[in-house]
Amino acid sequence: MSMSDLILSGLNPPQLEAVTAPEAPILVIAGAGSGKTRVITRRIAYLVRHRGVLPYEIFACTFTNKAAEEMKRRVAELLGSSAPHEFHIATFHSLCARILRREAAHAGLPPSFTICDESDQLRAVRHVMKELGVSPKEMTPADAQAQINFAKIQMLTPDDTRSIAETPREQVYADIYDAYERYMRANSALDFEDLILRVVRLFRESPAVLEHYQHRYRHVLVDEYQDTNAVQFELVRLLAGGHRRLMVVGDEDQSIYSWRGAEISNLLDFQKHFPEARLIRLEQNYRSTGNILRAASTVIARNTERLGKTLFTEAGSGAKIHIYQGQREWDEAVAVAETIERLTESFGFRHGEIAIFYRMAAISRIYEDRLREYNIPYKVIGGVRFYDRAEIKDLLAYLQVIHNPNNSLALLRILNVPKRGLGTKSIEAITRLARDLGTSDWQVISSGALDGCVPKAAAGRLNHLVEQIHRWRDLARTAPPADILERVLDDTQYIASLGDPQSLDVRSRIENIEELKSSMIQFAIENPGTGLETYLESVSLASASDEKASGGQVSLMTLHSAKGLEFRAVFIVGMEDGIFPNPRAVHEEGRIEEERRLFYVGITRAREVLFLTRSNARMLYGEPRYSEPSVFLRELPRDVLTPLVPSELDLDGDAPLADPQPAPADSAAPRQVAAGRFRLGDRVRHPILGEGIITGIQGGGGDASVLIQLDGGEVHQLLLRYARLEVLR
């Protein structure tokens, strides 16, 4: 096969049109799984082979270095080149770093300027905050770092941020930004966002330099264009503005990163900025089955911020989409684990071909626990396992110290968390003295042996911590683990120490802490009469679980982390109002369409089988909550849905779903009038949840359960053999 045939072979008509289009602005709307990488790589090879463009005259932008290296390799193979480095395919940051090195004098930079990574930048922010006297308790360095980066993405100077600040807190951010910029200049340093911003300023201020690079890069291609932010858009506009030989490839239906600066309008308004642009739609999907695509297309059609397309496939309808409704999250997680078992044992799926997606990382804990219980190997993508997260390890360390103060590993972890002003030298003095005396660190700090070995202020703080630990240990003799954790959080002000509760990172960490509370409450319900020791033992055993390594691992991740990936089988769990769509995104930020795009992304990651699961009641933020089905479940077409019964899973002849949405909790099974001494309408008291009314009774004997509507309105399902209910009648 000739090189020409290799470049154009196997392309469908829209792909061929995009690859061979005239040298003018081109907007390629590439639906999920439609072969956009193939189009970009073939376009580059076509320009070189058929249009006489030299490799170094093309700049193609990707959003990750890994994607750039893969594209280089594929282009080199298409052209028979043994030198992939000839092709300038890179990230925006990589391009701009190269330009600034060459044009340092024009950009007002020393030739040997330093590029700081995120950790270097954070240290710089921490330094200037200390110089300004801004306490980390007032705002964390990570929050200030995020504000600085966002300002640079929007091309705002410190003076700009100061002029638009509306609150004293925003004024402080502007002061930090100003001091940070002066500090970076003094150290001849740039951060990642500076790289793009300084090139944009250089191009605006130096027409000759801009003209040089417009001539150098005669063709500009941008992948994932829907994810570009304001400064990236301006860079592309300037770079391609002279010759207008620009191709952008993207999908407005997969724009899910507005919270980190991405602007969907860059793609939607492309034809306003380039009126002569040709619009090409890639709608044939090569990944998913017909039923999966029909569900995705039906849901996303409700959005208004889109140019429009309809995905189709020649692969056939495939299995229907399986819907599962559990009475509580434990049931849901068991159903997921049992279904994965059936997929691997009866249908030939490998663990590495299966993924579980969730909207909130905090709810992953229940699914992780069940996978371990079923000895199913898994890995958490784009994050860490629930019990390995820093805030969870901190709080478990507190509980371990309360249970056993002589646990030095746990004690040393919490000594200065939150910050108590204990320096490294003080902590080293504790461990050295304990070693010399042949005793534990706890004995050293609780016996007064440290007097004179550490500064007086540090000794006072340690004495205060010792008093707190004694009080917590007294509480632990009678209180359940959740109450002990609540007292620790109150006494230490741990949550306040995390920083601004409006920051995404802090929000996520608070959600994880609330999920830890939920796990403790659920543990107390399922293990009545047990205390802190039993709970810590269960967590330790879970954390030390020995997972199988053969056959890959099931992937767990947030829906945001799932973009760009694909799996044979996908579970989207927690499909409940209050979880997905995210209420904060919808009610505070008005981003319902972005939440729907996130659902669309999740659906289209599945190649063969898609499972959507939810529960009627879930322990969330430390409280039991009755939940309605996600609005997105009601937007799915009925005829592609089927109920999930793990033991009867059939991927060929699935029955249609009888109802367009899962049934409400109190109609999930026939309601019985009585179970033992309990009757419908009885008023009862639970030792942890409080008082409520029995609104449903299901099952019999040892499997009997009741639905209780608590006085606060929440609904919870309890197994009678564990519930310890008191009838108040």
C-alpha cells in the first residue's frame, strides 16, 4: 500500500473531508468515539505529503504530554519517518516555554529564567503570605495559589484583581498575587500559567515577533478545543490570525471543566471569530452499541449550549442499559459487586475492562468496601483510596490514639495536625527522649518528662493535647465512634484548618470526612453493642486487604476523571437527586447543562454494557437521607432500559423496563402489615437515628426489615435483627 493510500485509507466521508479540507479555518465537531485522533494525525500527514508543508511548520496542540507523544508516533508511522521529534505536537505550555526561551530578551526575561512546578509555586505563595502576615488559618496557600492561577487564565494583573475585588477576602487575594509576582520577578521565575500569559503579552506587544511565529507555524491544529480557557483561546487567535490556517477539533457535549477555567463559548462561537470556517461533524461512533448511543443522544439533546449532532453506529443495538434500585447504598454496592462477579465468571469480562464511575469521590467508600469483601481487585484512578486519603488517615489516627495512646505511629501523625506550633526539633526531642528512656512517645508527653527539653510554649500545647486525649478516652467508654469523631472535630477545629470551604479541594475533603461519619453510623447500626475498638479493627482489616493482581483491576473514578477513557462495562453509581446532578453546581452555579454533559461523558465511555444504579436511602454527610432518582434517569428513553437482577444477568435478551424510572422506596416490595411485634404505623425509637414512624415492612424471619420515616423527614431501611428498635406506640 502506498503512503498516500495509507494516509487516506479507512476514513469515512466526514473524516476524509476533514483530512483533505482546503487551507482555511475548520471546525470539526467530533462526537464521542468518532475517531478524532485519527483525523488530526491523518490531517498532519496529509499536509506534509500532499500540500508540501514541512513538519516544523505545523503546530498541533494536545492537552497532555502522553497524548502528544502518541500523536507524534502515529504521524511518523503514516509518513514512514524514523524521527517523530520532527513533528511539533505538544501542549500549550510546552510550546510557550520554547518560545520564551528563544525570545527571552523580547519578553523582558533573563535567558536563564526558572520554570516552577506546582509545588515550587505553592512554596512561593506560602513564603509571600508569611511575609504579608496572612495566616494559613485565614486562607490556605493552596487557595491563594488557585486564585492566582485563575486570574492568570483570565489574563488579569494584580491591579485588575484589586479593582474588581468586592470583599475584604478578595482584596487579600489581590495583595498576595501582587507580592507573589514581585517575588517571582526577583527570582527570575515563571509558573505554568505564566508561560502562556507571557507569550500572549509578547505577541500583543511585539508585532514582529508575532509575525515571525505566524510564518513559522503555517498550520495550527488544536485538539479538545472545548477545554480551552481564555488565555489559550487568545494564544490560538493570535498565532493563527495572520494566515487563518486553523483546524480545531472538539465536542461541546464533552465540555465538563468550566470549574477550572474552560470556556465552552470558545467552540460554540468559533464561526463568529472565523466566519469563513467550514463546519464538519463526525457522528459515526466506533466505540459503543446502539442502545448506549441512543441513551446518550436522547439525554444530551435537552441541552441548549450545543451545535448539534446525532451519534450512530453500525455495530448493532447491543444489550439494554441495566437499571438497579437498592433500598440502601449497601444493597446497591452488593449488586454492583455481584454483577461484576457474574460478568467475569459467566461472560468472559476481565476486571481491567470494567469501571465504576461516581459524581462525588466521597461516596466511593461503600463500593470499595464491597469489592474488597468479594475479593475483587480494584484501583482508584485520579485519586487515592478512601481510607488512604490524608484527611481520613488523620482522623483515624486520632481515633487510634484514643483507643491506644501508646500507638506512636498514630500519635506522631496527629501531634501537629492541625498545626499546634510544634517544630521539627520539638518532635525530635520527644522521640529521642522516648528512645533513651525505653518508653513510648505518649508516656513522654503525658508524664511531664519533657519539661526543659522543649520550649515552654510547645510544652504548653502538648499538655493541652494530652488533656484532650484523656477527655476523648473518657467519652469513648460509652459513646459510639461517630460521636467521638464529632467531638474530635469540634475540639481540634480540624475542618476549619483545611481552609476556604468554598475551594473545590476543601469541599471534597469535607465531603470525605462526612462520609467517614456515615460509615461509622452505618457500622453502629449493623454491629449493635460494639465500640471504637471493633470499628478500628474493621477499618484496619479493610485497609490491609490482599487484592488479587491477575486479570487487571476494576477502575474506580469520578466522572471527570473518566473523560478520554473507555471500558467494555461501565457502572455509574449514586444516580440520585442530591448527588448527581451535583446540587451545588446546579443551584449555586447554574451549571445543569454541564452536569448533563458529564452524564453524557459517562454513558459514552461504555463499549458494550452500561449499568446505572441508585439507592432509596443513603447515609450522606453523616445523616440518613431518603433520595429521589436523579432527573437524568427520567430523561433516558424507556425502550433501551431493563431492570438489573445480578443473579439473572442476561446481556442478550433483556426484558424492557416496566416503568420509566425506578419505583419509590415504599413500593419496591409488597408492604406487610406486621413483622413480629412491629406493625405499620408504630412509633419507634432507634438508639442512634432517633424517633420515627414505621411506613413499610418487608420480608420475614431473620430477613425482615422496616422502613422508618424519622421525625426529620429522612427515610431509612433497617434489618430488624440488628435495629434494636423500641416501640413507643
